Amino acid sequence: MPAVTFVSTNPGKFREVRDVLVPFGVETRWERRSLPEPQADELSEVVDAKLDAVRDLRGYVLVEDSGLFIPSLKGFPGVYSAHFLSLWGFEPILELLRRRDRHAFFRTVAGVRFGPDRWQFVGQVRGSIAREPAGRNGFGYDPIFVPEGWHRTFAEAPTEAKNAISHRAQAVRKVGAWFAKRSGASGRKPPIGGSHHPSTSR
């Protein structure tokens, strides 16, 4: 069974990643460690910095970075999502959107490292920002994000429902498929996601 070490300080993210990788036969271990989050224009740049910071770990290592992007706020908070939320919470965003379009999307870039080699995988889900927080599940912006076609926030949904469509689950599912294909290719590097700059589907 292939194994990967997921590096994060967030236990909720670890559980989500572990549950998504189980069907692919991938064992997920957790390394609780703070990673650098440099100011950057793209999530992929942040993931590259995180992959640089885990070069001391052996075997396959998995990191990720996610952002909430609101087009009517010119993509804010985007790559600054986690930092902004830790400082200000939801209220400034809800206030800014009172008279603006509420459409938004979540995007995740997951990065895998094995020695000097690295790969990136992208997941994205569209939706809108709720008028007030709702729900107690999940973490981060889940209480104010309503996925497209839903009438409830991610935080109001059971974990299984969120993992079926979430941005992070999409990216990690690609990681699982990559592991499955790699295992079936007798150790040859598969073409899936083998780039520092993944294409993003919109």
C-alpha cells in the first residue's frame, strides 16, 4: 500500500485528505507542522514554498494551499484567505458584499514531493457567499460558502457530502488517481499532474 505524509497544522484537513485517499488504497500519515505561506500571486507559488520546507521528510509528502476567491472583490481574499480569516473573521467580507455580487469559488492546489521531484494538482468548486454564517461542521470559510446547486453551506453538510464535491477533495482525488496509476505503471512516472504549473479548469 502506498503511503504519503500530509503536512499541516489543521486536523480537519488531515481527516478530509485521509478519507478521500482511502478508496485509492493510499495510507495517509500526519505530520503536524507549520509551513511557510509567503506573499505570492498564485496558490501554486505558496505550495512550491511549502514543498521546499518539507525536503527533510522521507517518502511521498503531500501539502496543500487553498483560497476563497470573490470576483467582485477582485479575487480577495484569495491567497491571503487563511491569514485574513485568522485576523478578521467573516464580518468584513459579509459587510463588503452587502451591495456586491456574491459569487465566489474555492480553489486548492495540492503538491506532492518525492525527493527532488514534485507534482501539483488543482481542484475548484464554484458557489456563492451566504448572507450570514451557518453550520458547525468543517472549518475555515465553510460556514459562509454555499456550493453551486446547494441551499446550505459546506458547514451545514455532513463530511461525506462535502468530500464529494469540495475543492480540496477534488485536488486530493487527483492525487489518489495519480498514485493508483503510478502503482500500475511499474514505478514509471505518470504524466498526470507532473508539472510545477498545473492547468486550472474554470
